[in-house]
Amino acid sequence: MEVGIKVIAENIQTQAKRHVNSCFFTMVAMDEERRPKPVPPLRPFTPDEKRRSLAAEACKGMRLEMEQRFADV
């Protein structure tokens, strides 16, 4: 599972907010023997969930493509 993280900083005096960092955090479900195990896929329902799901699939595809390119070097 990949979780998107967006960090927003806020100036408490002016309440001005700004985006300071974004990243993706990958988590893997483990069984009792500490081996990766499958989990049911996420089912997006709302337009925002569907948009994020499509974006996540695109990111995953690009990441896998980059991993393959570096493996070929």
C-alpha cells in the first residue's frame, strides 16, 4: 500500500499556510511468519477517491518503469 503524505506549514502569527513537502510511504502487510501477504484492493467510490486511485496507479507505473530502467544499466 502506498500512502501519500502532504506536509503543510502554518505561520501561527499570520495564519499563512504553505506546502513544504510531499512524499509517498509504502507499507506491506505481513503474516504471522513476517512474510508479505495480500490485502483486499481499495475500492474508490467518490470522485476524489477515484482521482487519487488513478493518480496512484500512474505513480506506481512510473516507479516500476524507473526501477526497470536502472536495473538495465
